[in-house]
Amino acid sequence: MLEKIRQRMARLKEVAPQSVGVMLDLELVGFEDGEYILRGKTFPWMQNGHGTLHGGFIATLADHAMGLVSNSALPGEGVAPAIELQMNYHRPLIPGEDVLIRVRLRSVTRSLIHTSAELFRASVPEKLCASSRATYFYKLWSDE
């Protein structure tokens, strides 16, 4: 599945080179204890009025990482858009600092994929900054 995630990341750069997903420049850095570990970029322009990373960009990082893992878990070719996203913010993330995202597949059913993610500052990987859960609905092209 790691190779499938890398292929999806490369494909996104081909089909949507100007997209937010490409700009976040997620990199798959490992797999450990059932979790996919990704590293993403943030930029100073992503800050809110308090000088920390805007919550919408934190949610985007979480959704993009969980979406890559979910789409790679499909039992065939298809699409798996998010239908639910829950975010919890624990500590601030800092614009301009890389973010580590640990994604876990919770379950894959006949048409739903449930995931969770934890986000950390790459410079302080032991302190949880945000957590998320999401559900993705999938439709295989062969089902049409």
C-alpha cells in the first residue's frame, strides 16, 4: 500500500499541479504500528491573526493525508471523497514549520472508509497539536 500512496501523490502532481494538495507537498516518510506517517509543508501566509497556523489549513492537511491513505485502500479503481471530517485542536502549529501527520485506517466497509489522524510539529513530534477523524464514501468505477 505504501507504493500505492506514492503513486497517488505523483498522479496528483500530474493532473493538478497547481492544487493545494500539491502545494502542501506531503511526503510519505514511513509506516509504523499500523500508522502511515506523512510530512507536510506550511507557509507563513497560512497564519491566522494570532500568528499560528489557521485551523482551516490544519483541517486541509489532515483531510489531504487521510484522503491519500483512503484512496490507496480502495479495492479497485474509483473515487473516495470525504463525507465527514471532525477536527480537534490541542496545541498551535507554527506557519513555516513542517507538520508530521500519523494516519490510521480504522475500517473499510462495503462503501465507507473510516480514518483518523494526529498532527504534530515536526520539531516537537511527541506533543499532539491536532487530531481528526474522517469518513470517506467510495465508488468503484466498475460499479457504474
